[in-house]
Amino acid sequence: MAEVLEALAEMTLSNTHGTVREHPGFSAQHDAEAMRKAMKGLGTNEKTLIEIIANRSNKQRQAIRESYKQAFGRDLMKDIKSEIGGNFCDLAIALMEPSALFDAKCLYGAIKGVGTTETTLVEILASRTNQQIKEIREVYKKEHKHELEKDITGDTSGDFKKLLVSLNNGARDGSPPNEEHAKIDAESLYKAGEKKMGTDEATFNRILCTRSFGQLREIFRQYKKISKKDIIKAIESEFSGDIEMALKMVVRMAECPPSFFAKRLHDSMKGAGTKDDALIRLVVTRSEVDMVEIKERFQAMYKSSLEKFIKGDTSGDYEKLLLAVIS
């Protein structure tokens, strides 16, 4: 199974596919007019809203917002909020937000909500590119008048705080995998954990937060040769609490992002009730990145389609928009 995941990761990381793509023959003016017509007067044509929002890229949606304001002197987001409600509205607004702003809002909610949602912080900061993290930091400061790092350090502590600060720094190496360097790092991890009394947390932080995902996969292979133990098992034996959770999330993401996000989606819908904030965030943020591969991994891991899970856990226009985005 490990070999299968490694092969899949190598293939999907370099060639992933979103279910949402640039719409051919796109006209921001045409779409703006159609959306205004759908919301003007009594009642709302939800079908039109779903058709446009689900089938335009984020970049195209921003052009629609500009065209809408230019043509009608109205704010499209305010009109959407006044016409629809509930989870359907939350999903539509999330899709219409610029990507960096949506991420920044999710991070703010994870930090400033009732209790810190630690897994959301790791999910976002560990999965975005260096450039995306830079944009998120800039938008966060513009929106909230203070630094993201300051909010992170004010709401977390210990080794977990240090890991988040490193991830938020957005300086992961982009070099191609190097076997010799991986052997050195694997040996360093072994000496920092299993081979010594106590744990050198800084070494784990440095390597897991600065090496590329491709390099990390090679490091994990080399680690298993040295230790005869999987890196996840090593983390479980050396760490506990939030830092254990965070390190394991980074490892799982590096091993195979589509599998990681398939599990996150499954977790948002399993059991009683649906974690709608998580479901919306995951569908929105992966729709243009790797949703095709996530759906494939979801089917393989849970012997059921993502579509079937969504149909079983959601309803109405909310369900229709979710399904349109992932189809």
C-alpha cells in the first residue's frame, strides 16, 4: 500500500486536476447580467446562480463581481446574501471570495472562534504554496489590521506554536528530491527522536517545515530503512497532543495530498451531523487544484463516491451547488 501511495503522490502532485476550470467563451458582462436577472424582482432563480458560480474559475468570478458593480452599481455579494441563505449562501459566498481572502477568513475563524481549531490551521498553512501563504498573510493584515503570526502565537503554545510559525513563514524549499540529502535528514530525524533520550523537537520542525513534499517522501523512505519503523509510528512514540497531531498531518499531506483531503472530506461528513464549515472549505479550496484525484482516492478508501456521501449528508440548493462544483 505504501508503494501505491508513493507512486500516486508522485503522479498527482505534478499533474493534478480540478473539477472547476476556466470557462471557455467566458463573458463577465453576460454572467453579471444573468445573475442580476436571477435575483431581480420576486423570487430567485437559484438554478442560474448555481450554473454560473460552479462553472467559473475563481479568477472569472472576480471579473463577474467587477462587471456586476460596474453595470448595476450594486455589490454582488450583498445581493447574493439578501436573496439566499443558510449553507447554500455560505458556499456561494465562499466560492465568490478571492482565494487568499477566503483562506485568511478561515484562519481568522479558526483562531478567533470559540476555541482554536488546530487542525484547520495546519490544513491550510501546510498545503498552500509559498506564494499563496505570502498572499494570505498580506490579505489577513489588510482585513484584520494585524499580523497573522501575532494571532497564531497569541492563541497557541509550545512546539505546536513553533511549527505553525514555521509553516506561516512560507519558505518551503522547491528543489527536486535528492537521495543523498534525504539520507542525511533521515539520520538527523532518527538521532533527534528514537535514538536519544527525550526528543529534539527543533529538528523535526526544521525538516518537516522546510523540505519540499517530494523531498519529504524520499526522507520518509530513507527513515524507514534506518529505523525499520514508519515515520508516523516514530512521531506517535515521541510526541503527544497538538504537536503530534500537526506533525502527522504534515506527513500525511506530503505522502499523498489527495488521500489526505479525501480523509478530511470523509471526516466532515461521517457520524451524526455534518461539519459544514469544513465541507465548504475543503470543496472550495480544492475544486481548482486536485478534486479529480481526491474523488478517486475517496472512492478507493471508502468504497463509495464523494457524490454519494454529499447526497446523503446535504440537501436542497446547497447539495446541488456542492455536486456541481465537484462534478
